[in-house]
Amino acid sequence: MNAIIGGTSLLNSSLFSSWKDRSIKTPYGNIRVKVGNSAVFLQRHGSPPVPPHTINHRANIWALRKLGAKKIISINSVGSLKASIKPGTLAIPDDFLSVWSIPTFFDKEIRFFIPQMDKPLARYLHGLCKKTGISARNGGVYIQTIGPRLETKAEISMLKRFGDIVGMTMASEATLSMEYGIPYASLCSIDNYCNGITNKPLTMKQIMDNVRKNLGSIERIIEALVKRDFA
């Protein structure tokens, strides 16, 4: 069993309509998932969806481990910190930065580990994008902020020196997956330039237009993932 984690862009997707609903009881709360023949889909925001800063990441990852997930690929919405990384494209980050909020399963234990994205799974994901005829940027640093608001121009001016894309969820998921020894890779949908990267003002309409633009490509990649069972 492998797992796919999706965000709000997949809330109304028909990809998982025939998959079986299942409720998983965890020490952190109950989680609902969709289970297919060889994969499970988890909507990170839940239903009805909650904002990013209130997502129950520990319950989500605990539930996937309980189901026996051997690998996790997540779909994450991000903003671009670089003028050369254009909205409407996809990226597969190879590292992340999250110094504000770091979740853990080990509240009562002294545990240390070296966090890193799973390179073989990221390579597989990038290769699958190529086979599907979809271009994806390979590598880059994901910076996680807290949300729910977007970042100020001053914050972006600082963050762009350290990373390539910004989101609010991936680093938390990646950290918890690594604590459980589950390989984790992310396919990021670049939906906007961050605040102040270009002279044009950032608008929510622009962001949603790019979300819709990327959705078709993301659904094709997910279909290929499920068909090949993350082989």
C-alpha cells in the first residue's frame, strides 16, 4: 500500500470517486481516507476542509502508517520565490526549511534524526513526469511558513535568499513521515509568484487560475502513479 496526500486543488477531483471511504482512529483524532486497490488517498485538509495552520498532520501521517503505507507522495500548492520559476509549472523539491513550527511524534522521548527528502522516490516521480509528458523542475528548497495568511513583501524579501518555493504544509508532513521511516517526496504546484517577486500585484484570482491550470497535469501524474503502484 502506497499513499497520496492531496490539498485543496483535489477537493472536487473525480479521481478517487470509486475508492472506498474508510475512517481511521488515531491517538490524535479520527481521519477519513479513500482506499483503492493499491493506494490510499488522504485529503490533508479533511472534510469539511480546515485552513493550513490547523491541519492535523500527526493524525494524518499516523493513519497512513497504520494502513501500512510504504511510500508517500504529496501534492503541495506553493508560491515561487524566484522570477525564473514560473507559476503554472511543477517542481519536486529536494530539501526544505521550517524553523517556525516543527511537529513531532516524540513529545516524551529524546530522539534525533537527520531529515532529508527521499532521493530514490523523488527520482522516480521526476521520471514519471517525463514519461507522462509533463515538465517538472527537479530539485529546490521548499520553505514552510505558518499561514493562514500569505507572506508580506518584507518576509518574501528575506525568504527568497534561502529557498525557491513557499508553502504551508509539506515540511510538517515530510518531518513526520521521516520520523516513521516512510519515504516521502512531493510534487509542488507553483500557483503564483510570491508577494513582491514581480511588479504586478498578487491577486487570489491569479492564484486560482494557476491552480486550475496545473490540476490536469497533476491528475495525469496521479493516475500514472496508481497504475504503476509507485514501482
